[in-house]
Amino acid sequence: MASGPAEHYYPRGTTFSEENHDRFIFKRLGQMRYHSVLTDVILNVEGRQFPAHKNVLAASSDYFMAMFSGHMAIASNTVDVHEISAGAMELLLDYVYTGFLEINEDNVEDIFCGSCLLLLDSVTQACCRFIQERLTLDNCWGIRTLADKFDCRDMLNNVNKFIEESFTKIVEADEYLLLPRQEIAKLLDDDAIVVPNEEVVFEALMKWMNHDLENRKADFPYLLQKVRLPQVKPEYFETFIARNELVKEIPEANEIIADAREKFYSFEDTQEIVCNSDSTFNEAAKKQRVNWESPRRCLRFLEVVVTVGGGALCEFFDADYNAWVPITPPLTRHCPGLETLDNHIYIVGGSKEWKRSDRCERYDPELNEWVVLSPMKITRSNIGLVNLNGYLYAIGGYDGRSPVRVVECYNPKKDEWTYVKEMNNCRDGACVVSDGMYIYAISGYDGNNYLSSVEVYDPISDKWTVGEVDPIVERREDAMAAVVDGKIYVIGGEHHNTFLASVEELDLDTMKWDFKTPMSGSRYQAGVAVLNKTIYICGGWTGEGLASSSVVCYDITTDSWSEVASLPAPSAARTTSCRFPRTQIERLRKSKNRKSGNGSDANNANNDLGIKLT
């Protein structure tokens, strides 16, 4: 039996897609617009007529969607469009129909304004990128005005940041001198401008004033209060601001100066100041000086723990990232004295290749630089270095032959070391601290014995006394000590090759010692610093005779210990705390990140730490 034809399965449907269909359609629509085929609206701009299709315009722009649809729709086929140039409209219509737009320096401003009006967000963003890539000192003010006018927040923020970070250069540009009063007020009032000091802000104000003094004189009191006068150095304030001719001439300005002077001096010192406290201007002006008490953001410092010495190690602890960040190191040495005075770090004495040093260097955290200062009068290492009343005291130590009782005082204004009264005992590796009134030298080694006594130095009488404070319970050398909330803490150390983890607390009210929670392991010759009422113990030597990289923290409120990020390498370093500008911290972070791909030299730099040096 013959079979019928074979049955075939045919799909019920298929999908067809033309890759360039949308481009083809818009190309045809563009041609139709050009030849006015099926166009249903004419846009009148600056006397020129642009035929178009309402549906294409509405699909591309919310501005036209609102114009041609809904209950507010315009019935007319002819529409006048204002606040846009004819040239910009032509380019933007081409973009609507083709998706292509050439932006250049000649047309970007017109296109930007037009795209903001027509709510063409993608074009606006493209213009913003183009403009920001070409931001300069000369055009930044015009660009900021543009961004502010059209409420382009991202571009406005970026321009403001550029102006803030370039303040010292901005004020040197000619355009700065032509700014209106309100722009100057906004600039000087900006908390985020980056300046080395507040004096620069006053000088910028005077530069603007002097460009057109007669016409701007009336603005001086209003603008003067934008300068954070209490943040100016008193010497500069009295010499250059208080004696300024405009201040003398304008009563309102004199009132502002009087108010600022009260921040510097006691009430008695300001008795002779002429100030009408009932003045309407003075009371109103005071309300505007809310920022006077605070430095600019760039001048606000973040206090950090800094570890120096014990080899080439020189780093600060970045608590935000639980990491150590390198800074410029001083001359490498072991067992120096380290202390902070007037927000500068001083490193004094120490030893290198068994040779004692009298070298003194100072670190500026704003510049990330060390400078060499006058040396001590005698060479020594393992000294106690402490600041009191604006002076540094280098106390005791080891001169290469024996412990010493010598005390030298450093005057930073004169860059000069002088001898003061010696201690009663020679002390090597003593704990030396100050409570703001006296200096305490605790325990240490005199060449024959480990001492338990505490000597107290009074800088007014230039005398050391023994016996006012009870002896420490556990004698120790090379321990770590710190003062927090009226109490002295002595931590770790060693005694006749017995290595200690114990902590003793001296209450300065009762002058009695008490034991606190010990460290988890013994430690001596470590760095110690106080930050936010927490005591940091950095590196040092362990009871096994090994240099340590661990960093432990003692919380006085909970009497407990915790750990933070270890040092980059084992080190018997010295440690202090210092206030770093936040901008400097950010620069150092970035520098570390850039170098991290190249590896760290820290381990190599500290390979010489295998033996104890004093």
C-alpha cells in the first residue's frame, strides 16, 4: 500500500529582528524633518523656525512631553521657545533625531544651557564632564555660576572643591579681583577652603578690598567677620589686622576686632578696648560669627600615634583603616628620646653603631619634613624626653660608659640647650613623664642597682626631690610610662633579666601605687603613647629576647588590653602622639597605596634589630 507524503513540522511563528532598524527609522525621521514631511510643530527660536515632530520631541524630552501632552498641552502648532540660542536648538534637535552631538569649547556653554532647559539629562551630563575636564583658575567662577544657575549639583560640588583646594592660587588670579561682594563673602566663609593658616584668608580679603578700595570700603566690616580672627596668630593679629587702616577708620570693623581680641586675652587685658556692646551692628554681627571658634576644615588636626626609631621605621597609626602609614624618617638611630611639643615631634640623642649621639631633629606633620636643630651638650641614649611649659627636658640616660644624672632643657624659640638641676640619682632607662606641673623620673638603673625611688622636678624652683612619692613596688628599667587623667601608669620593663608584664598605677592625688591588669606578655624598651585616654604600647623587646611588632592598647576605663594592627616590622622604637592635618593624612595614605605595589622596604630596613642596643 502506497504511503502518503511525509508530514513536516512547521513552527507556529518566528522572531525577526533587524539590527539597525532604530537607526534607519531615525535617519528617515531626520530626513522628513529636514524636508518638513509630516512635521506637526514649528519651534520659533531667536527668529529661526525649526519644523519637528511632536511625538519625537516628546519621546526624547520631558520638557516637550509636558508641552505637548496632558491638560496643559499647547494646542498651537507654532511654539516660541525662549532661554535657548538658535544654534543650541539646532544642535540639540540633530541629537534628538540622530543620537549624535559634537561638543567643543565654542558650543559647550550653549549646549549645556539648552540641555538643562529641555531636560536632556544625558547631554547635560556629557557637557558637565567636558567642562570639568577643562576647569582652570580663570574659568572656575563662571562655571560655578553656570552650575548654580541650573542646579547641577555634581558639577557645582566639583567646582567648589576645585576652588577650595586651589584657594591660594585662586586669589592670585585676575578674575578673583573682579568678583562681587557676595561671591567673596561665600568664599571667605567656606569652611573647606585649603589654606596654610587663617592669615592667608585675611590677606586675600585685603587684596580684593585694595583693588577698588573706595567702592568696596563699605563692605569691609561684613567681609572681615568672615575671617576667623581668633584662629589668627596673636602676633599677626595685633601687627597686621588690629592696626589696619580700615579697622581704625571704620567703627564697625573696630568692634569686630575688639570681639576677636577678647578671645585672645583676659577681660582685664581688654578693658581699654573701645567697643559699643549695645551696637546693633555688633550684636547682629556676632550671630554671624558661628565659625570663629573652629579652624577651617583643612586646619583641623587628627591626633595620631607616631612610632619612630629602632631602625628606619617611621610610621603613624591610621585608626580609620587599622593600619600603619609611613612618614619621612629622621636619621636612623636606636634608643633616642621622642616627644611632641607644639605639635612638632622631636627626636633627641640615641645611638648608632654603638656611638652615642647628641643630635636633635624636629618633625613638622604639615610638611612631612625633619629639620636638624642645635644638639644637646652631651651625647647619650636611652634618655627620658618630656615637655613641660613649652620646653623640652632631656633627662638621664646612658653616655656609653655609665648612666648619667644630667638634665638639659631645650628652648624651641631660641633653639638652645641649657643645663638645669641634675637628678639626685643617675638613671638609665627611667620612666619620665609630666603631669603639666612637675616632671617625674621613676625607677631605672643607676649602674649598680635597679631603683624603686621616684624623683619629682619643680621647674620653678629648679629642684629635684625624693620621698614625696612612694617608691614603685616593682623596680624596673626600660619600662613604658604615661599620664592619663591624673594617674601615672608604668608598664613592663626588665629587672635583673626578669622581664615584666605588670602594670602599676600611681594616683597623683593620693601618691599611692596600685597594680592593674598586666599585659598578656612581657615587654620592655617599647614605644608608648596616649591617644583618647588609651595607652598604646608599640613593639619593643619580649622576654624571649626578640624584637616585637605587636601593638597593644590599654583602656584605663575598663582596665583591659586589646590589640590593633602590628607595626610593619619588629622594632624597639619610640612612640608619641601628634596632631596631623587631615589633608596630610590623606596624602600619606595615597602615597602608601601607590607604593604598596612595589613592595615594602620596611623589613629590609629593620633587619639590623637582632640585638639589643642601649
